[in-house]
Amino acid sequence: EEAFEMVMSYKGSHSGEHGDGIMRSEFHEKMFGSRMVANFVEVKHRFDPDNLFNPGKIVNPPAMDDRNLFRYGPSYHVDDFETVFDWSRWPGAANGFQGAVEMCNNNGACRKLIEGAMCPSFRLTRNERDTTRGRANTLRLAISGQLGDKALESDELADTLKLCVSCKACKRECPTGVDMAKMKIEVTAARKRKTGFSLHDYLIGWMPRYAPLCAIFPWLANARNSVPGLSRFLEKRDGFTSKRPLPQWRSDIYRPPEASGPDEGKTVILFGDTFNTYFESENLEAARDVLVSAGYRVLAPQPAHGGRRPVCCGRTFLTVGKIEQARKEALRLLDTYYSYAKQGVAIIGLEPSCLLSLRDEIPSLIPGEKADTIARQAIMFEDFCIKEDLHFDFKPITTKVMVHGHCHQKAFDSMGSVQKILRKIPGIEVEMIESSCCGMAGVFGYASETYEMSMKMGELSLFPAVRDESPGTIVVADGASCRHQIEHGTNSRAVHVARLIRNALEK
């Protein structure tokens, strides 16, 4: 008000082209005069007699110092509660979770329909509820008690987050960096404490634990795919759609020696994630061959605390909200890798969602020196090759390569390295597929209730782009779920960038 009076005294304007709406409407009569404002009212009434369009703007505005109209009114309050992650970077209750949720300032960048990846589900439904903003506002209402007691556990909030594919596009593309993927884990954990875990949850979360058994009896583990009618029979029990096959278990899994490559070579660790270890071991073998050819000594440390099962990041447990088991897996990994990481040994990974959890979720799940040290050393395979400026003797490969980026690669700005290393191969033409999430999103596309949405996401841009290419085009996708989605939706087999690099090496 004082600023307005000063502007008036200098015969100035209270806005310069924009902003005559709700923020300044109460000053219009002083600025324009009562006669002009009466004309505003008349025009408004003629075109909008029922006051449906933007009520309270320009005419009949509320006072801007009425706190009852504020986003955070006089009674706004958030109680403390125990969180899964450390949110202390932000202020407020619940270890900073309040502040993280309130970072959404309603700018609406998540409502875009082209460019970038945010927000995949909104691009299909066009429903505000399915934007990052809609979810953040619902979360804000939930934690402040405006949706009733224990709203974090409610069916309604679970339904609001159901179509969130945890792509982390919001973490990168939202101007205020709202990380809805991590917030969804908080909500899932709270809800599962109330409802317990379904068979579907157990099959997803505990996969790293039962994977060694499936590798011993792959014929039995694959029966769902191979026995006619079995997938339809199991669908109502395990929640997995019968419309697509599950990943194929195999006995020839990745079983690396503790060390590969020259004894005098610089040491690195190749992190064998569960998906590449048990389903596509040739990706890890290719990455190991590439690193060895560059002169590195590639380690596969024995897991700490005994046992032969490979270390795991705990991602599958986080997905279903089984937090204590996720911590156990993460601690096992930290204890295995820490002594190497503090010596500066790089921890190289192939699966974006697994490797990047070492830099994102795990330091928030288990704050401390171990997690921070390992986060600093964790790096994607292609990023490592570019960062270290590795040089290879490549044979020419005259072909076009289409690259689909995993959402987490995009969120952590890793796609540039994929392009750079591929362009080092003589004869290759590299083209990025402009797409949002492929729709698979880990297990999202395998679930019965979200399968159709998964396929529609793929059809937005990814599937048509792949189908339109000539038969000789190679499709590169670093995400295991992305490769499965591409094959299911287009009958084209995508490969990990490590395999293409290895195949291009001069023998």
C-alpha cells in the first residue's frame, strides 16, 4: 500500500503491461477511477453474468492482506512425523519434508505437452491431478491435515500418485526441483505400514533375494511365460499383466572374477546390478571388455559380511515401500564398496535407476560419510568413458543409431555422454529420440492396472519413432525396462551402449 501511494504521487502506474489481476485489483479504483472500474464491472457482467470465469480478478477483488485467502492461512500447520529419507536440506516439519513439498510454487511447467520428459502421465490424461503440481498440492493438503487424519495412508492419495512413473523429470525440469519420485516412496512406505504387502509387492521387492534361485531353475521361473494360460491364471493373484511376458530368467548369469585386466592398470569397480546380472549378462561382459581394453583393472569385490549373492542398491524394495529391507541392501553395498571408494576408485554402473540411486536415494536413506563417499565415485559407464577421455581403436560401422534415454539418465544429465561416445565410432549417424518416459518405468508397465497406460505412453512418441526407421537402424537404450518396452511395443530389439561400443572395437 505504501509503495502504491508513492507510485501514485509520481503519477506512475501500478503495473507495466502485465499483472492487473488479483495481486493489484484492489487498487484499480485509485488508479483508474470509479467510473472506469464501473465500466469494468459492466463488461464483466455482460460477458460473465454468473461470475464463472476468474472470479475475484479485476472486479470485486478480495483484499490482498486477508490471510484467510493465502495458500498458507492462519491455521496452516504440519505435524512432525518420521520420514524415510533425510529432507533436512529443506525447512519445516517432518525432517524438512514439509519444505520439500512446499517447493512447488504452482508455476505449471509440469503441464507442458512437448519437449523434455515432464510429466508423462499428464501428457496422456490432461488431468491436473496427474501433474507434479497436482500431486504436490495434494501432498501439501495431506500433511497439513486438510484431507483428514492419516491422509498419507489414504486410498485417495495412493490413487493420486498411481500414475506417477517415478521418472524424476520433475527433479530436473521443474524450476523449483520438486522430486515427486522420492516423495512417492515416502507415501508408499506410509501406506504399506497400514495395508501390508501384496504378493505383487513381494515379487517385485524381494527379486534380488530370490534371483539366485531362479538362475538355478530358470525353466521353472519362466513357466509363467512358457505354459499356455498360466499368465492369465496368475494375473488376478500376482497383479502382473498377462498381455506381456516377464523378463526371461537364465542360468548363464554374470559371474565375474574378482579382478579382470592388467595388474598394473588403474582400478575400477563394475557394479553388477540385479537386472543386468540375471537377465542380460552380456551387457556387463561388454562393459568389462571395453574397460579392460582401455587398460583398466576391473574389480568385482566379494560382498561384505559373507554370502555370494551380488550386492544390490535396494531399488526394488524402495519401489514397494519396504524400507528396512532397502536399508539392509544399501548398507551391504556401502560396506562392500566403501574401502575402495575412499581411495578414489570409480564405481561404474550400467543400469541408470540402480547406479544413480547410489547418488540420490541412498545418501538420503542412510546419511553419512560412507554414502556420500560412494555417491561421489558412482558414475555411469558412458559418463566414465567421456570423463576419462578414453580412446579406442574403433572399426567403422556404417549405420544409423537411434538413442532412447532412460528417464533417470536425463534427470542426471547423462545423455550427452552417450552421444559423444557413439560419435567416436567412424561411420555412425547418431540421432536422439525425442520422447518422454517409454512407459515401462521399472514395473509400472508390468502391472495389470497400469499396462494400458504404459503402452499409451510408449505410443506418444517412442514407438512411432522406432517403427519409422529403416530395418538396419540400431536402437540404443541403457535402461533394462526401456529395452523390454521397445521390444514389446515395436518388435525391435534395443541394445545397451556398452555392447555397441564393444562390438565396434578392433579385435
